[in-house]
Amino acid sequence: MIEAIPHTLSTQGWWIVSRSSAMVAFVLVTASVFLGLTMASKPVRKPGFAKTMRALHEQTALAALVAIGIHVVAVFADPWLKPGVAGVAVPFVLSLNRFWNGIGVIAAYMAFMLGLSFYLRKQIGPKLWRSAHRATIVVYVLGLFHALGAGSDTGSLLFLGFAVVTAVPIAILFVYRLGVSRRSSERRHLAAREKRRAAARARLDDAIYDTA
Amino acid sequence: MTTPRPRAVVIGSLSLFAVLFVVLTFELSANASTKAKAQANAKARPAPAETKTEAATEPEEPVSEPVESEEPVSEPEEAVLEYVPGVGYVERVPEPEYVEPEPEYVEPEVEEVPPVVTSSS
């Protein structure tokens, strides 16, 4: 078997790199999304918890972008696949597993745009950036489907186990996060109404005072 | 709580990548070598039918040449299981059918008749 390693690396090296980097990217995207949802749900209100979570979230997201970049380069360089620039850059152009690879390309674009937009949030505006950042869950879902549909290791129990074990808490956190965001928007709405009422009452009091 | 350093994430990711790379390389190499061995075996060993033929034509031990017998040896009849009440199944070789021998043609002896001499006048 040892004698076959140089031959394997020379013929299938890029394929091995693309598979390894894809799995690393998937693990990191999963971790980043999990941390982001946990952070937003605020389950723990310890001092410093949010700071630690934010740092880990940012680091895993950046590492995931690097892994996705390596995956794209390795797929491009694969001598057997020969996808060409269009195959890796334009969705649904690569003939092999056209649909699943197409959503993979879209997921990669979204990951780069949403991930790097963090550093442009002042220019974009915090409100717009925040609402755009919520679409990161789509990157995770598209990445998961891309891995299941086009991945070479879809049949491996380790991969399937990881995907299921992480998808369930992410789904629960996402639903919880939606609930939290709806409750907080209701609270903001109520607070604004209360403020308006108080202002109206104050104006009425002033009017009564003036009349008197 | 202390802020985690990015080094931990980088080292973790690189370690995972290295482990996956090594595992996949070994897996593919093992598959390739198994396939190569199977192909080599298939080339070295002929098909089972050929093996049988060769074994039949080239026996390992030399066999003494068969002595030609004047009378052809009749092939042994296959044994047939026959149920005998009280005994059970009994292997029985059916008796060969009796074939009446053809009578040999014997050429009849011709008696030599001495020529009859007649006197002529």
C-alpha cells in the first residue's frame, strides 16, 4: 500500500485536497453558524461571554472562507474534472452534478459576501448589515445540500453523523432565534407606542396647564 | 472570560485538514493497491476452465501409458437407488442387458470332387 501513495498523490492529489478542504470548510461554517445563533439568542448573560463568542464566530468564519477558497482552487486544478474557470465561477455550468455543484457555487459567493461585509458594516449601515447577515443560515443550508448532493464522502457514516448531529441544534437555535427576534421587535414596538403616548399625555398636560 | 486567540482556530483547522488528507490518501492508496493486486492475480492465474483443461492434459505425475486391450472395456453402469421394503434404499447396479452374440459366419468347406474321367473312343 505504501508504494501506491506517490502514484495516488500524483493522480488524485487535487481531489484529496478538495475533499479535505470541503470537509474542513463545512465543519467551520457549521461552527460559525452555531456560534452566531448562540450569540444572537443570548442564552448566557455572563460578562465576557458575548465577547468570547464574537471572537470565535469571527475566527471560524474567516477560517471557513480560507477553506472554501482552497476547495475552489483544488476543484479548478483537478486534472480529471477539468471544470475551467466558468465551471467553478458560474453556477450550474459544471456538467457533473450540475444542480448540486451550482448551489455550491452560490453558497460560496454568499459566504464571501456575507462574511466580508462585517468589515464594511459602517459603510453599509448597521441595520442593513444586520438584516443581510441573517441570511448566513442560507449559506449553511446550501452548503449542506451541496455536500450531500455532490460530495464524494456523502456515504461515510462520520460525515452523515456530523451533519445530523450539528443540523438538529442549529435548526433548534434558528427557530429560537426567530422567536427571540419577534419578541424583541414586539417589545420595541410596545416601547415606541408607550413613548408616543407619554409624549401625547405631556402635550395634553401642557395644553391644560396653558388653558388654566 | 478571556478572548480566544485566532491561533487555536487556525491550528485546529490545519490539524483537521492534515488528518483528513492523510486518511483519504491512505484509503485511496489501499484501494488502488488492492485493485492492482486483483488485476495481477487475474493475469497470472488463467480462467478456471482453462486450468481444468491444462490439468487434464498435463498431469503432475507421469501416468503409465494405457495398455491397449483387445476387448473394449465396457463402462460401469451408474448405481441406482432402489427402495426395498423393510430394508430401505439400496444401491443397485442394473444388470447389463443380454445381447445375443451374432453367429460367426463359417465358410462351408467344399469337398474336392475328383474329376470324372470318361473314356473316349
